[in-house]
Amino acid sequence: MIHPGCPHLLRHRLGALLLAIALLVAGCAQDRSASDGEVPGDAPPPNPAISSEPITLDVWLDLDFVAGDPLFREMATDFERAYPNVDVNIQAFVRETIPGKVQAALQVGNPPDLVQGHAFAMAAQGVAEPLDDLWAEWDAEAEFMSQAMDEVTWDGVKYGVPLDIYTLVLIYNKAHFEEANLPYPDAGYTWQQFAQDAVTLTRGDGSRYGLGFTVEPWYVFAWLAEAGGDLLVGDAFIGYNFTLDDPNNIEALRFLTSMARNGYGPLPTSRPRDYEDPRKLFLKGQISMFFGTPWDIHYIQSQAPDFPLAVTELPETPAGAGAASALGSTALFIPRGARHRQTAFEFMKWATSDRYALPMARRLGHYPARAWLQSTPHFAGNPLLKPFLFQLDAARPYRLDAFPEVERAFADAVKAAFYGADPADALHAAQEQADQFKARSEDRP
């Protein structure tokens, strides 16, 4: 019963109902572009401040968001109909290559107008354009998750608009646990049980392993964060300190690499994007568990709908309240010196509106960083998504990519530890490089 004295509750439930209806419509009908001369009613209204001069808006997106679905190209078509003078030129690149491409474009004075990436890191490197003035005109900050807003903010200034958000979760094969007479992992699953189950699920003949591994820094960071570790402390105002060889990090990396070196998972290949390897092995039935993202869940369900898939939160560690999953978020940002700043920001508003954010979740498996995400029954009621959504509040952001030289040192330490180096020695060596980088940075005028 809704009491007359609780109008805020009424508004909350009404909002949830309207969003559920929108999701139902999105699920039952094909996503349609507007007819010529029309603007979709649920898209942001045209901004009269946008110039009517003919322009080409160069947009660079993560290939994973574009390759398998035309959603963003559909949005571009709608945008062009709302702004007939604008020609949207979408290009897609492998995510890891985008920062270098933007830097190269800036060096020759020809940056794109809009780019997808980690706005926090791009701002720290002086690549992104500050956007506080356009945010103030829009007045929509409350519509986004605070965690995602933190990831577009550097030194108190906003440099992007959050697009999606994610954490790492434990993905496992229910059938393998049943075959081994093991209880399913749940919210109370501990690291001790996790390690024991990995041993039990591993077959001596090498046909199946308990776990899959990767050397990708963001994924490895989740193991450290779960142990209460971190790689970077401080902020842009007081300054950052690197903590690569923190004792919690050393012990977590030792635990991780020893499981691989003891044969409970295949050694990671360390090739680019080797974080995709565990998912491939999982689908083949060659590993029983891996740390994955909501996108992995979507991919597995779409490629193998009958797969015995299950998901839970990352295992509990002695770190208690200090433990956390790794937080990830991409945003749309405008490179420094881009020619069409206001039009690019308008495109950001369209890309993150519910009209496109909802099908992005449904069709792409990339979940929008909107404030309604954790409370909408369509998502919050999905048992495979609950662990991801639950972990968002405490997830620890990975920010080492703001300092590429230090990130490379950390990545090299991780690879060395997997392939024989003592984790303490490897992280101490990386810490020395980080300290040298910081000293050089502080010496610069």
C-alpha cells in the first residue's frame, strides 16, 4: 500500500513502472530509427544552440560496442535526422589501441570530435577537454551513478559523460560442480573454498582445470582489491602515491600465480586481450571458473543459451570490509582541441539517453551507468546480474592507466610472477620504476 504521506515512494514506484514498460516495449519491438524529418520522441530534444553549418562529427568507439550490433549506427542516423547539417562518421577500434591513436591524432593537430574510453585517465594525461560548462547547462549529473561520475572527474573537473559500468564477478559451470559433488558458490563463498574447489575441479590429465587466468592489469587488480590491496592512493589535489608493492598486493599476487603454477589453471598466454581466453576455455568445458564481466555473461548466454552458467560475487577474503571487486567504466570524452565541442556533447547526451541505453544493455550486454540500473526489476531481478549490481557500491576503481609508464611496469611484474619470478621481487622492481616516474614528474616545471 502506498500511503498519501509518501509521495517520494509513489514517484519511485511510478518511475520503476514506466521504466519497466519502456523495457517491455524495447524487448517486443525492433529498435526503429526516426522517419525523415522526424526526431524520436524519447530522444533528447534538438538543441537550438547547435550550429547549422555543415559539419562531419568524427566519433571513435570501442570495437566491442560496434562490431556485433548496429545500435550506435542507428543512433547516428537518428541524430543526423535531428541535425540535418551533421554527418556522423563512426570509426571503431580495438579498445586497447584507442589512447595511442588519440595521442597520435593530437600530435598532428587532427583529433576526432568524440572518443570512448576511460575519461579519468585521459584527463590525467592532458588529452581530454574539460566539460564543466556543458554539464552545468545540462544539469543531469544526478541521473548517473556517482561511481561513474568519479570516473569522468579529474581534479574536481568533469571530462566526459559515463556510458557503461561493470565489475568482475565469479562465473562458474554448475554442471562441473554437480559432477564433483561440490555445493554451488554463493555470497558466503570464501577464498579457502575457492582454492579447494579449484583443486578438486582440476583433472590430472589436463583435460579440465579449475580456473582460467589472464595477465591483463585490470583483471589482476581485482585479485589485489579482494585482498584489501590497491595500486594508487591519493588524489589529483594532494598528489598520488603508487603502492604497487603493498604487502596485500604481494600476497594476493602470490596466491594467484601459485594456483596457475601449481597446475590448477593453464598459464595465461600474455598475448593482447588474453582476458578473452578464459571465456573461450569455459565455453569449451576446459575450465570450471573464471573472473568475468557482465559482457561475458551476455556473450555466453547469446552464444550457448543452454550452457549450465551460474554467477556469484567474488569470494570473501580475510580483508573483510577492505575487500572489493574491480570497478570499470567507459565514457565518451572530447579530445583537447576538437573542432565541434558542443555538437559532440549533444551526441553524448543522445548516446547515454534511455532510448539507446536500454537496448545497449539488452542487445550488447553493456550496462548503462544510469542511476536507475540497480533498482530496476528488469536488471536487479536477474539472478545472473545480481552479483554484478550488488558489488557496484564497494567496487574499487582501477586508475593505474592514468600513468601508462607505471601501468606497463605493473603489467611486466604480473607476467614475470606468472612465469617464475617471486611476486615480491617483481612488485618491488615495479615499485622502483613507479617511484622514479613520480620523481621525474615532480621535477618537471
